Amino acid sequence: MDLFQDDLINWFQQEKRALPWRENQDPYRIWVSEIMLQQTKVDTVIPYFHRFMERFPTIQSLAEAEEQDVLKAWEGLGYYSRARNLQTAVREVSEIYGGKVPDNVEELGKLKGVGPYTKGAILSIAYGIPQPAVDGNVMRVLSRILLITEDIAKPKARKIFEAAVEEMISQRNPSAFNQGLMELGALICTPKKPACLLCPVQSHCTAFKQGLQEELPIKSKGKKQKTMPYLSVVVENEQGEVLIEKRPEEGLLANLWQFPMADATEVSMEQLAYWFGLEYGIAIKLEETLQPVRHIFSHIIWEVIVLRATTKDKVPEQGRFVALSDIDDYPFPVPHQKILQQIRIPE
DNA sequence: AACGCGTGGGT
DNA sequence: TACCCAAGCGT
């Protein structure tokens, strides 16, 4: 009768995927990977991680970078506050901790963007310190192993699983234990149709014994998204430049760039040119309707009617005219990249 | 505690 | 189509 911990760790060391952030234990690399992996699949993260580490190889280089360049490296990855918080925290590590990532719960947990999960992941993986790192995988796996029926969508659930991990975690190899739980959740103990027949810890699994693996974990459902209609306009001047503006520094897609966009519940198509004059201080002439853009976020849906317009005016009160050849310097969210594609490849 | 915050892939 | 899901965090 082997121990759960040993079966899990042996399996992990045998079967773990070769991932770029597993090449060494550099706390900075571990940190960046953990932030990118929040709510994001491994396959999506890999190319971003390579580019990011090439562009910002050290704490120092990221601390000294322009936020605009950090967001550009994050462009398309989503949850952009992760990038901004990471840079804020890295600057703090640079200034307060001499560039060394803290190796204790107290200091690490104070850093922007480093919550209970990420804190435990960095401590255990980079420093070998036995701390729980409870993510969605861990809750799913342990809910089955231990038959825990707490609703994992509720905030209080995480604490219950953290308490369980504190009792179970391997003191000898907390890194392999925590990563093993997550790897198991990603490869075997999946949300749907878990591969129990291949599971290295099947003999320890209470849910499997009772045939309840498909019923766990218990997870309540969120509410569905609301649709938000917008009117967006691509304004071209006589130099062939287009008008773009920076989004507000808080909220959705903060500090990213976009084409001017009006809330369509407040501004109609007929009012658009007038509205534009008030907002941007220049006169435009609507030319044509482009392909509408629909974008589904996690919590809302954008329905964007897109128009093309021209102007003879040069200096807007808001935003700036940018040559198409320079537009790649600016981080755009996906819905506005869809608009950009249309003016790059007309027809 | 509940909600805001992205995106791409799977069924 | 309409969900669900993925190595969460800040407010």
C-alpha cells in the first residue's frame, strides 16, 4: 500500500511535460509563468512566455521597461491587469528587495497580482517551501480524491482545500507534489471524462471507489453575459493616418488602444458625426460601413458597428493620428485588431 | 462575497 | 448556438 504522495510524485517525475518554465528554478521565470497561466491554457502561454522572456529576461529589464511595451508583449493574452500588476510588483522587488524575489509568505503575498495561489506556487516550485498552491485543478482533483462536496465556485472553498493540502503536502518535495496535483488535473483528472483507468492515484481516490468521479467537483454556474452595442469609426486624414485613442487606465482593456467608439445606446448612426465633433473636435465625413465586429468576453459581449470616415482636420482634441506603418507599436485588444484587419486588407 | 476582468478551444 | 473550461486576483 503506497502513499498517495509517493504515487503522485513518482508519476509526475515520470510523465511531466517539458515546459519552458520547468527548465530551471529561476524565481522570476516561475513567477512570470504563473501569472501568464492564470485562467489561461498551457498551449496558449508557451509562445507568449518565450517572447516575454526574450524581451524582458530579468527583473531589472522588466522593471525599467515602458508599460506600453509590456502591454504590447501581453497583447492577445487577455486579463491585461496581470501585466500591469506584474510590472508594478517587479519594480517593487527591484527597489525594496534588491531584485531578489521574496522567499516568504509575508513579503511575497504583498506583491501586486500575487494572490494565495501564485504565492504558494512560487514558494513551493522556486524555493521548495511546503505551501499549498490551490488552483482549479487542485480543487477538482482533491474534491474527487477526498470526496469534498464544497461548491468550488465559492471563495470559501479554496480555504478548505488549502487546509487539506497543508496536511497532505510532501515535506520532502513540495514542488513535485503541488505541480503533480495540477499536472494530474490537466492530463488525467480532467473536468469531463476523467481518465481514471490511467490514473496513478486511482487506488487512493474516494470518488472513483464510489463511481462519483463524474459528479465532482460541485460547481455552481455563473450568470450569462450581456450584449453591449457600440459604434466605432475609423477616421483617415489626408496623410492616410488613422485616429486611435488610449483607453482609460482602469477597467476593461485598461491602457490599451482602440478606434474611437461610441455607446450605441446613447449615440445613433445619424448622430455619429455630430457626436464625433463634440468628442474629438474635428469634422468627419462618413464614407462606408465596414464589417461589424462581434466579440465575446468572459462577462460581456460587444456588438460593434464599424464605419469608415475621412477628415481634413489635423489635430484632434482626443487621441492621435498614426500611420498604418506605425500602428503595430500600439497594443490593441482583439476586437479592435479585427477592425484593424479590415482596413489593412480592404475588400 | 460577488463581481469585473480576456481569450481561444472544446463539445 | 450556447454553453463550459483554463496554473486567479483586486476591489
